[in-house]
Amino acid sequence: MIKRTIEISREPAHLCVRLDQLLLRRGEQTVGQFPCEDVGVVVVDHPQATYTHHALASLAAADATLIVCGRDHLPVGMLLPLGDHSQVVWRLREQITAPLPLRKRLWQQIVRAKIKAQADNLDPASPPARRMRELMTQVRSGDPSNIEAQAARAYWSAWLVNAPASLADQLPFHRDPDQRGLNGMLNYGYAIVRAAVARALVSGGLLPAWGLHHRHRANPFCLADDLVEPLRPLVDDRVRQLAFAGQTELDQPTKAALLELLTLPVRTGTGAGPLFVQLHAYVASLAACFQGQGRRLEIPEPCESADTDACGS
């Protein structure tokens, strides 16, 4: 079942729980009420929002994720459920002891899928798209030649091709996480999907901090950062659609449109449905690889427009 995403940004709210219902209150008035079990993600982007301990504990018990945004309106932290997976100790042992050759092969799959998804975002007949399809075939186990970075250069140089005149000041586009505008929109979208991936990992009994490729000692979400890579082009496509429609700043309507990515119809080898749901199939395929019962990751891909009914849209 698709879970509800709640965003608090326009006005402050006090979050509390009564009879297993999450209440959003302003003064003496209840402005929103949702069963805790129906909540998947709560995004809080208002400095005057407040919470009861019971609300935070209830959201975690219901396997919901709470994302806190900072002054720049980008996520700065999240509260994840610890989960009650019945085989969590075994899963963690399998994850941590996964041999290096397996981790490298999985990273190869991730990089290839990312490059393919990026190429699919471009005109298939364009030179950058053709170049990226060639690069995809050159990705070896562990990507020792860093084909991922070579593909990124070709991709971002062509990302805004055929942009309307209103985006002339954005050209040529340079991906810079420290900039605002379209870069800020990309950052926000990536952070939302990353949080959903981290939630699916915890629900699947895996540890988000122990990555396949990402290994930074200060990053508690290395594995989430690994798995989110081939999903980034989903965000890129949505941000470009918004930009072409005239939305170039990270305001409330833009954030709402990016949050809708969690309900985007996607397909894996095991089925189809909203991204928020299919992330669990993605994580389950990773766990199967750690167990030696699988060899390939079920990476979500966007449904073709003709297939949206089958995907549950």
C-alpha cells in the first residue's frame, strides 16, 4: 500500500498523536488528521514546527520517516525507524561480510543502470545519448575507470538542450550542489528519494551506513547513497519538466511536485507500482544478493506512458 507523504512548510504546526492518529494542530484547531499507519514520510520545513515525543515515537513505530529541513529548505536530517525485521541480525552479518567481488559487481550494475537512465532522459538520436550508451558498455566491475563521471559530463552538458528562452540564464548548465535555483531543486529531490531508500533499507533489515561503494566515515547513509544513484535521473527529469514550465526556484509548489516522485509509477523485474512501494523490491533484491540467492538488483525504472495503468497510476 502506498503511504501518505505530509509536508509542513507554509505555516507552523504542532505534531501530536491521539488514539493512533497523527494530528497537525495550530493553536486550538486541528488542521490535519491521519492514521499513523498510513504515514510514510513527514517533511518538516518550517522553523516554528513543534513535536511531542509521543508523535515521534508513534511515527517511528509505524515505520514512517521524518525529514527535517534547514534554513535553505533542504533536508538536514531524518528520523528513521529501527525496524523489527525478524532476521535483522542475519541480514546485517550477510551485508557486512559480503565479499569485495560481489560489492564491485553490484556497483557495476548500479552505474550501468544510472547511465542508461540518464541517456533515456536525452534525445536518443543525440550525440551525447549515443556516447553514453557506448560508455555504459564499458563499465567494468567496480567501475575502476570512473565511467560514471565521464557519462555525467556528457549528460549535464545536454540536460537542458532545447530549453525555452526563459532559461537562457541557466545555460550552459553546471551541476553544483552548492548553488540555488535548479541545483537546489535537484538537491531537494535527491534528498527526498534518498530518505525513502534509507527507510526501505531499514525496513528490509539492512544497515544504511554500510555501503557497497560509498565509504565516507562520516556518512551514516552510504548504502542509501549507493542505491539512489540510478534513481537520480527520475529527479532530473521532474526538475527539467518544472523548469520548462517556468518553475526554477525551490518554493512550496516546486517541493510539492518533487514529493510526488514517491508515487511515480515504476517497474522492476518483480512487478510495478509507485516508487515508494517498489523500493522494497529493490532492497529485497540486494538482500538476496548478499545471501547468495540472487545475482541482479531489481532497480526501478519509469513506466512507459502506455503502461501507467499496469503500473498502478
